[in-house]
Amino acid sequence: MTRKTGDGYESAEYSVERSRPSGVTISDALVDIETVVDVALDRFRRESTRQIQNPSASTGPSSQPSPQPRTAASELTIPQEGWTGFQSGKGAWIKSEAAPQLRDALSRADGKTLVAGAYRYKLSGDTGQFINRFTHNGGSSK
């Protein structure tokens, strides 16, 4: 993939290699791989737009709020609005700062994934800055 940066161009190459964990359906594993690719493409596009609009902008680390007390999945406050659908049409994402309780629960969960209600949620991004959401069709909660 190539993007314009000021007077020049920048190229990036992404690859995804995953093993399917025991108990995870093939369908869920494929959606997880699609999510990784979608997040990488979205990040690449956002960085392109940000650099074109403000080439001198720096992206320093954001401060993380202090950890919330442990909360059961049934007690989580999960935003109903603000989710952005992936271009693939499968699932959606939101910035983790918009759902701090869910982010903290995911950061403690096995595989940074949990099921709540009709959705499977997964913490993603280099620093856990995104939460992905997919319709859950039963099976393992991983």
C-alpha cells in the first residue's frame, strides 16, 4: 500500500499470521484476521489524512486513566452508539477510551477477548487503543 506524504510517497506492507486457538470457531478466527487487517488499513488511512492535513503533528503517547475496579461482564457499561463499522461489513470498532470499563475488563480477559450479550469484544491496536465488536454466534467466549 502506498500513500502520499507531502511531496513524496510512503509505502507500507502488512501481513497477518495467526493460529486458531482451541475452542474458537473457524468463522470467528477468520473474522479476527479480517479485523486485524481492517484496523491496520484504517490506521494507515488516518495517518495519511493526519499527515496531509498537519505534516508537523506529532503523535505522542496518550495518558491512560487509572484502572477501574474489576467488573463482571454482566455489569459492564458498553456504549450503544459511536461504533464504526469495518469496510468488510463484519463487526465494528470504537476507541477504547470511549468504553473504559469494557477496555479494563478486556485487558484482564484471556486473549483480551470476552463475550457480553450478543457480541464478542476484543481489545486491539498496538496499545489497546481500539475495541472490536462482532456478533457472537455461540461457541467459545475466546
